[in-house]
Amino acid sequence: MNLSPTHTLKTIAQHQTKRRRPATTALVLMLTALAANATPITVPNASFESPSSPVESSTNSTLISGWVFNVKGGSVFGTESIASSFASAGTSSGNNCAFINNDDPGVTDTITSAASLGTITGLTTYTLTLAIGNPTGTGLYHDPGNVSFSLLANGVAFATKTVNNGTVSDGTFQDFTLTYTTPSSGSLVGENLEIQMATLPETGSAYQPGFDNVRLSATTTMPVPEPQTWELALIALGALAFCLFRHRQIR
């Protein structure tokens, strides 16, 4: 039987595809096994929507579900309406945000997650993102001041990011991210994970930052492969190289 040139080329292509498939499959399986695994971590009341209506206090440190305030000097704290205090929602989420009136000189005030968010594991990259708001307007309580946010191990910060006053545009929210990769072992591993936001000591004015849309995730990083893993990689790459070499010979 005579085969047309088109049929012959198609047969050769199918033959080479079948030859390459096992090596390609092995390589894909190997890379999938070694790939990082990102997992969101639930942050209770992450957008400060509970209670649903804005609340404030200078004494009740647990007035917001899932969070504990530590505010000194009788300063006011709580939640406020985003629509009432900001011209744009920016990267915020929901109707409310948390705030602290930073008007007591020389002190740091904080909002901390009320319960552990899980146990810290080794070789894990933790990514904490939140929206920081700059209220609309000028004058007292219309700038966020210097603020920071941290990852905590049993209440002690092990990673912190500072956002200086003037970074966030007037009347909106902007996202900021803190990333930290834990070692394979050590004092952090096995500790309780918490998060904290802070207003840093004010300098000659009164500030009111907004905090909202808190997001936390954990990504298991790729460990150093065992000898057996390297052997598998070399076998897969060798098989793939052989198939490509044969393909070039036939062509």
C-alpha cells in the first residue's frame, strides 16, 4: 500500500509523541511532587465587620470580635464606617475598618489577634497582607502616622514591617505585605502564630490609621531533595533528552 507524504509525516509525528510521553510524564510528576503548596490561613473577623455597626471605646479592649486592643492613655479605638471616613475604599473590604486614635505621645498602641492562628511550622513562608487607610482630609486625626504590622510567636514579634506616615494617599486604603520564611527547626517552630498591628509613637500631632482586609497564607517551601529525588530527576531528564535526540535523528 502506498502512503501519501502527509500520512507518512503524521505517522512519524505520532510515533515520536508516544516516545516522548513517558519521559515528559515522569518529569511533570516529579515537579508536581516538589511544588510548593500555598494555603490560606483563616483570620477571624479579618475585615472588622463584627459587630456590624461601628463601635468605639477607650476601655473595652475586646469590643471587636477576634481582636484585642492594647491602647494607652485613654485614647479612643474601635471600628468606623469606611464610607464616612474615606473618599475611596481602595483595597479595603466590607463596610468597616479598625482604627486607633494615636494621640498619647511616646506610646505604641496595638491590635492583636485574640487567639492562635495555628502552629508555626518549619520551612514555611508566611505572607501577611493588610490594607492601611489614610482618612480623608487634613489636620488632627486625618493622617495614619507611622504604623507597623507583625507576625508573632507566642506574643513575641519575629517579623515586622513598618509603613511611614505619608506613604498612603489621602482618603483611601493601600495594601502592604510582610513575608517571612521560617527555618527548618529552632525556637519558632511549634509556637503559636498570631498577628498584630500597631500605631507607633506620635511626634507632635494626633493620628488615626485605619486597618482592614487582613489576609494570611502559608506556603510550604521546597526542602533540599533527598538523593533518591535527584536520581529520579536525572532519570526523567535523561529520558527526555534521549527522546529529543531520537526525534532530531529521524528529522
